[in-house]
Amino acid sequence: MTAFRFILQRALSVLLAALSAVLISPARAAGQGASPDVAALGRGINILGYDGIWEGYPNAPFRLENLTAIRKAGFSHVRVNFFGFKHMDAGNILDDAVLRRLDAVIEQVLASKLIPILDEHDTDLCQRDVPECTAKLTAFWRQIASRYAGKYPALVFEILNEPGGNMTSAEWNVLLGECLAIVRGTNPKRDVVVAVLNTEELPVEQLTLPAGDRNLIVTFHYYLPLQFTHQGAPWSATFSKIGPLNWGSAEDEAEAAADFDKVRSWSEREQRPIYLGEFGVYERAPAESRAKYLSFVARRAEGFGWAWAYWQFDHDFAAFDGARQRWNRDILRAIIPPVR
């Protein structure tokens, strides 16, 4: 009986260790299935965050034919900034008319030979009120995951834009785990983008991921130093008074390189692909410094094999002039150098 008890305890210990490795351990899990091909995502741009298309207004200001211009310029994907919460009723049910418009956008993106990333972009509420965010975000992904189960295999989900504010890393890990469980119930192999908590410290080491889920892409956004990238921004009482500030010294580049190296080291250790989902410089910055910054960030990301997406196509930080229907050539040359 004693020998049998020992054998049984030993077997249970091995079983528990195996379950722990699959279900509990943080991001480290080398070799457990194929990782997403971030090289296919390549260079991207953020679109449709502040557009009347969701209310049914065409060309307001984005035109779906702009997707052709995006592809021709050298981009491989678009990050669709979707504010789903404002299209929910009191029971957190998404408006079906808006969902049909979302279907049409996804189909047009795919027809334009671009990869769509569906980014749930309700940052403000989620940074301010974690319980309400939890209710809405889980409801959002139940509906979206069910709607697109088995459809649009190239479509990538992004759980939440810029978690942070009043939300701690621990709270984010819990909410992220809930949302991933919902998504995986109907989309077990779909590529999903998951964010590092959005603080200047880039606390990537605090992110906890299901070890067995290798169809995850880890994202962070980079606007440091904020005094430079947001100088002159009229919506901020602080930044509106700053500038002109330049960027591009050896010290400036070393600070940005150190931030990227921190993420790179974690990525290599945990064997997780990285996506730089946003970077940009507000238009009040000196043009030469703006171009230097954008070029440095884009080339650094590409040097590490990361995908990236510029913020953003139109509105502020704009790479494209919607009124004139033409690219801002200084920005486009900085992020996508001409082929020589």
C-alpha cells in the first residue's frame, strides 16, 4: 500500500507539473506550436478610428479606395481602430448595422491584398473604469469571436488598445486571460495581438500569457519622449505649450535603442513575436527631426524582425492628406524609404 501510494503521488506530481507548464506558466513556452508570421504583417498603418464610416457616411473622410493607395505605397496591413463600445446598447449588444459595415471594411481590406487587424480601441473607458471595461470588453469579444469563427482566416484580432491608466498589470493579465479564453472557444488558431501595459516603463516582463497559446503577437506603442512626439498638440494643456524641440542626437538614439532592446531581450527569451502597433510624431515638430525619429523607429523595429504600424493615415499625425488625396511625402519617405 505504501509503495502504491508513492507511485500514485509521483504520477499526480508529474501530471500537475505538466498541467502547470501548459496552463499556468507565463509567456515562456518554446516550440509549442507555430508562432504567427509577423513578417507577413510587415509595414502597416492605423485607419478608421475617427471616421463617419461606422455611422454609414461614405468618404468621411476615409475612402475605401484609399486602401489601394495604402497597398501601392508599400504597406502590407492596416490596423482598424474600432470603438466598439459606443455601438453597444444598454445590454452591451453591438449594433448589427455597424457590424455589417465592419464586415464590408474587412472584406474590402482583404480584396485590396492587405491584412486587417481588428483593434478594440476603447482606451479611455478601460483606463478609467476597470469593472465596466471588463463587462463591455468580454461582451465585445463574445460577439466578435462568434461572428468571425471560421471566417476571414487572415483577420487578426487585437484584444484592447493601450490597457493602463487605473488598470494594473495584474488586472490586465486577468482580463486578458478572460478575453483570450472567449476568443479561443471559437477561434482556436486565429492570430491575436495582446498588449503590454501602456506606461513609459514598457513593463513587458509583467505580461502573463497562456504558455500553450503560440498564436499570440505581443504589441507595444512607442511615442517616447512624449515632449518631442506630442509637442504642440492642441488637446493637451501641457504639450500645446511645448516646442519647437529637435530629436536625433546620439543620446536621443541611445535612449530609444535601450527601450527597444528591453523589449527585444524579453521577446527572444520568451520566444514571442513583437508588433509595434503605433508610433508617430505630431505635425508641429520640426520636419527634419520628425523624419529622423520616424526613420529611426521604423528601421530599428525592422532590424529586429518586428511588424509595425504608423499612427495614423489621416486626421492628426496624418501620413495622408485626405483633402488633396495625396501622401505626405516626408512622412512616407521616412517610414518606407524609396527603393534604389
